[in-house]
Amino acid sequence: MRKMYWAMSVIAAFLMLIISGCGSNVSNTGEEISVALSAENNDPDDKYLNYLQECIAEVIVQSTGCSSAYSDIEMAEDGTIAKVEIHSGEYAFSDTEKDSIVQYIEKLDANQNVEVIFDNEAQELSSNDDSLKNTWYETRYYPIYMGGPEWGKHGMEETFDVNNPPLDLLFSMPSDELAALLFESPYLTQMLDYFREDGHIDYSTMFGFLELHSDIFYELLRREDGIMAILEHYQNSGIDIQWFEDENYDSLDKKWLAEVFGSQFIRSYSVIFTKEETDLAKQIISEKNNVYLNTEKANQEYFNVSDIEYHDGNRAGDVRVMYMTQDQISERENSFKIT
């Protein structure tokens, strides 16, 4: 049983981040600008340019994490933006990021003819992506991770590619090793950033993103023992009440995010579990609730997964995804061939 393909694609989610920035309400920019221009002892033209630069910088930070980017703006005689040159140092914007930033600038100025130029030193890094990806053979770990030396130096698409193991290595890695890597995914930090209209976290966006972009997750969903490996890793996480009560407890800790991921994986994917997987999931819920229900720090919203029901006909060995269309599955399968 597969849920309907969720409406928000990764690109749409990316655009939402951009539009929610400094220009989140484009129709109000005139009012905001008039407020900005009212400051005393400032040249109005300079003030307006500063405002535009701050908006663009804020949107870049929110959507890409690049905080070093800045823009030079050239105005036309009619007062509209003629050209924007964005300097990003060692950060290389992906094509998707560039398109989204350009769309934001056009909306900001209500001008479809703005010339946007991306100037950075990082384009040369693309030639090193293969060597960076090949570090998987030595480290068997993500080359780009938060706090690591490569973090923030690559565009979104390059990061996705480099953080997927070479296929020959991926196919040779045992499922328990892949499951351990999944629970340390650099992308889990984004898991709590998407919300439904009712205000609750929308975990389906994260899982849909991983199905499309994480070869590790997709490979586990293809394997006969992949889901069992995910469940067993979650079961053996070692989180107990004392961990929650520790004075160094941090709700954004990697172990905490892994707990949230494990519980929501059961909630989102239990409809495709086999009988054996369903039985294990129920056992895990019982064990985890002995911890989660006995500490106030474990937000119960994350762990309300008691309604687990086995569906006849589920079997291991199929490609068991929840958020991909058949065309996307076919494309994914074609990319999973060593040439």
C-alpha cells in the first residue's frame, strides 16, 4: 500500500524556504522599504541598496546555509534592479539554488529582466568531487558532514552526490552498516523544519527527500533485510531515561534526532512491513515507551506510534518506498546499475 505522492517536491520545499525569507510577503516590500528609507542621516539610495543586499543575503543563508555570500547591485535609471552580482567565495551554488535565488530577486523587484551573475571560487572544486567521493573507500563515512572540513563548501546537488557511496561499495556494504550510516545522515538536522497546516511536524517531506536523494536509504528499502536492519538499529540505540536527564542533554543532539527518525520511520512505513517486521516494531514501541513516557523531555508527539497494524500481502524484496511515483522508481532503478 503506497500513500499518494506528496505535493511538495524537494524543489518546492526549497522555494518555500526562499520565499519565507526577507521577502516573504513581496506585496509588502514597498511598505518595508519606506520604513527603511526613513532612517535619518542616510542617503535614500544607499539605504535602499543596503536593504536589497540584506534581503538577498538573508535568503541565501536560509536556503543554502552559505553565510559568506554578498551581492553587488547595479540599479537602472528607472529605479529598478538592473544587475546583481553574487559573490560566494568557496561555496558553489547548485543550478537549483541559482534558479531559486534568481526567482526570489525577480519577485523582490517585480522585474523579470534582472541580470544575475554568480561569481565564486568554488567552481574549481567540482573537479575534485570524484576524489572526495572516493574517500568512501577509506573512511566508509560521509565526506561532507556538519562540522567537517568540507561542510558549506559545495552546492546542494554536489553534496547529495558526494554523500552517496560509490555503487560498488554501496552494494557490498552489509545492511547493518548501512542502517548505522542512515541514522547518522547529515540531513537529519532538517527533519524538524517542515510543518503541516495544523502546526505539527511534516515528517513525510524528510522521508520523501531521502527516498529521492539518499542512496543508502533507498538501497535499504530495496533489500530483503533492509527494514529489519533499520528497526534493529533503532531498537539498540542505547537511549535511556538517564540520557534524557543528563545535564548535557541537547534536543538537537545526533542521538536524539536518530530517536525521532527511528520512531517516525515506524509511523510512516509500518503499512508496508512484513509480519516479522510488524512484530518487531510493536516490541520496539513497548520498549521505547518505557523510556519516552517516563521523562518529560521526550516530546510525545514524536513517539505516538501505537497504532501499528500488519497488512496481508506485504513481503520483503520489493522496492518498498512510500513517497515516490512509479516513474521516479524506474529512474532510480536505472541509476542503480554499475556501468
